Amino acid sequence: MRLLYLLLSMVCFSTLARDHIPMEIADSGHMVVEVVLNDSIKTKFIIDTGAGAAVVPQAIFDKLSVSSDAVSSVNVQGANGVVEATLFTLDKLQAGNSVVKNLTSVVQKGYNLPGVDGELGILPQNFLNQFLVEFDLSSNQFGLHTPESEVASLYSDENFIEVPLTFNRGSFIEFPIEVAGKELHGHLDSGAGNHVLMTWKAANKIGIKESDDNVKVITQSRGASGEAFDIKGTGQPEDIRLGGGILENVSINIADLPVFDQFPWTDGVVGNLGIGVFKGKRVLIDYKRKLLSFTQ
């Protein structure tokens, strides 16, 4: 769920100061919300803080009546490889009462998740970064908030741990994490569901080797070319230190997927954290102040 190149949108938005939207949680931990495209088509999108542009399933795109003159081809980097997709500008994308217009989007086969009906698109970073984003995992609520003067109260009713963020290549949310006493590069990737997905180089650093007796295949991920990638793990959860807080009993999945090639500055020692690892917590992503905040 990644773009090979950062795609920029000319956007404008409107929203209520505090806009809360119910989330549907898939069995995999992915978070799904209802959206409306161009004021006419209601569908469901996966919230993906690691995606550079919206993904619209082909069947939904066919209903939008986009002129053939308004589309082009682009190479898209997914988690498992590069595919060719159709690039276009979505006139309007709405989640709850929050709207972004003129949004860079691509057309691909939609995604299917266990426990969620239908073919799903992607609600991406170039939508999310227009707002202060909230995930309330205690009540399964998704929040889109603006302006800053109206959202200060979000921080006032609970104590939050704050973690400074770096935005690499414009869309990848990065911060240091500590696993088993070793520091790794961490990326906030709600598309990773309810676990940490790390490279084998990162796994080796925390003491897990592919030859270990307790390492087994957990699932498979199908590549863009049809190639199957084994996702492995020990089945033994780990605590993750993030800022001054601890995320307890987090599942660790391991695979050298092509998506990690986009992070050369990490030297391969990297793990993608799904929002689901913040079990029962409130999580705020403040793009303006470059802060991740979560309740302990």
C-alpha cells in the first residue's frame, strides 16, 4: 500500500472542529471507515498512514465517470512489489464531515480483509495530513480535527506520552523504537494491522534468527507478480519502548518485503508498527507539530 514516488495533491478541506467517525476493526487489526467519493458514491476505505495516495478499487472508479483524458499510468510500489496503475485526481473525498478536494489517487484492485464485507480502497496520508488525526482504540473512534485552536482540549483530559516524528520522503512517519533492548527505526503504518512487521536484519539485531527452532511461518503475503512471501515469527510477543512509554505484548512478524527497499536510510534495521499495537489507547498524530502522542 505504498506509492513508488511521492504524489502531491492540490487540496482544500473543510471539517467540524472535532469530527469523530466510527471505525470498523478487521480481524487483522486494520481500521476501516465509511467514505463518500464525489458526493455520490459511498464505500469503505482502509486507513493507511503509510500510503502516499488514495487507492480506489476499479469497480468504484468505473462509477465515477472520469474522462479518459484525465487519467495516466503510474508505477505503484506496494508492500510486495511494483505494479502499474491508473493515476487520476479525485474531485472530493469525504470521511465523516471532513472533506479533501482534488486528491491524487490511483486505481487498483481493491483489498479484502477478514471480517469486513466488500472490496476496500485506501484512505491515505495525503488525506490524513490535512488534519490532527486521532485513533481512539478504547471506543473504536477515528477523529479528524482542525483548526489547532479548537483541538487543544484533545490533550487536556488525559496524560499523553509525546514522541517526535520525522517525515521521510514526505509520507513515511518515522521514530526510534526499542525492542529487546535494541534500537530500531520505527515507521507508523496503520496498514500493518495489529503487529510490528520487521526485516530479518532488524530481527537478527534483537536476537531472532530464521534458523531458530521456534521460528515458523505465520501467514503468506502475495507479491505484485504473484510471488508468495512467507511472513514468519516466533509467536512470542515483545514489549516495545516508544518515547517514555511501553507497548506491551506486541506480536512480531518478520519478512524482507520489497516495501522495505524504500527506506535506504534505515540500513534495513526497520519495523513497521500498525496502529493496532496501541491496544485500548488514544493515539494522536499531529502533522503540524510533528508529534505522535498516546495515552499510557
